[in-house]
Amino acid sequence: MEYRVLEQLSKYGLLTDFLKSKVLENKIKDINLSESEKAEARDHYIKFFSLKNELLIEEHRKKNLLSKENLLYRMNLNKKVQKYCEDKYDEFIGKEYLSNKGKLDMVKYSMIRVKEYGLAMELYLKIKDDNEDFNELAKKYSTGIEKKTNGVIGPLPLESVNNLIRPKFSKNNLNTINKPFKYNNEWIICRLDEYKESKLDKNTVMNLKSKILDQEIEREIINCYINDLNKLLN
């Protein structure tokens, strides 16, 4: 690929998405859709963009600077990716799920952040010994963005939780108030409120396949464009 093109895309912050799209296009080039699958893909695209008639579809095409061929490519893209993942990754999903299960579990927790250790201990004891409401104290004293939600964070995947907090959130620690600990010059009190174990359902399978595909694409970008990327970054 012409180095100048990569340089311009990098300048405008578009290079990563462009390279991912190019690698993906090459991976799905041999995936064929039946007429019913094409119709399903078109219906999904139209519904997603609220294109209720042919006039709106044409306006959408021109507004996004798409040729008719490229519009068809965009319409079929997700369905082709889905078929590619089904063909290529089905046999790996069980193993991938077992190795990632803990990260896929969902948690909701409450947190208070303050600057002074003395205040953190005072609030911890108020909650633990005096049964004062954790969330009301978070609303009043917390210095982080969780103040706006009365200290409540989530639900979110366990893997998204800060690495220092995550070990405190096993399902056996539900509703346990953790003693204040220091992180980035702040003292944190946290409590696990909900723990929902993941299941190998349709959405989980889809997310795992997307993750495997993303990792594969990232490796191929490095293998295919390593020389140009090294030149660009040096």
C-alpha cells in the first residue's frame, strides 16, 4: 500500500480503523450470502438507520459518499462477518469461554473516594458499625464521578473493573465492606452489591467470537504492515 496514503490516514486519526477494515475485507472475501441472507442483511441495515423508503436510502447513500456498490457492501458486511465467525470459531468457543468466564461475569458495586485517610476510616466505620447508608455517604463525600450516582457503578463486566479493586469482588464477598485502601493518592471504600455469573448464551458466544476476530485482525495488521508502520512511527 502506498506509504503516503497511510501517512495521511494517520494524520487524521483514521489509520487504525482503515487497516482493520482492509484486513477484515480480505478475510471475508470468500463468504457468500444466499438471497434470503442478503435480504435479511438489507432489512437490518435499513432498520438500524431508520431508512423507511427508497428516497431515504438514496439520501443516506449520497450523504455518506457511498457508491451503490459500496452501499451494498456495507449492508452485507455484518452478515458476512457473522457467517465467517460461525464457520471459523465455533470449535474454539467452549475453551475461550472457560478461560474468560471470570472476566465475563457482571458486577455492580458501590464506591467512595476521598483524599484523607482519616475521613476514609471514619466513613468506613460509620457504614460498618453504625449502619449508615453507604450510598448517601457516597453522594455527600465521594470526590469521583460516582458521586453523581450515589456511589453506584455498573452493572459492568468484571474485566472492566480496576485491577486493584477486581480481586475484592469474588461472589463470596457480596455485600462486604472493604477497608479503605490507597490508589492514586485517594482512599477508596468499596462494596460488591451484585454478582451475576455469565452464561454461554447467544450474546456471550457472539461477543467471544468478536473478541477472537479482533485479536486475529490486530495480529494480521502487524504482520502485513509492519514495515510501513515502523517507518511511520519512527
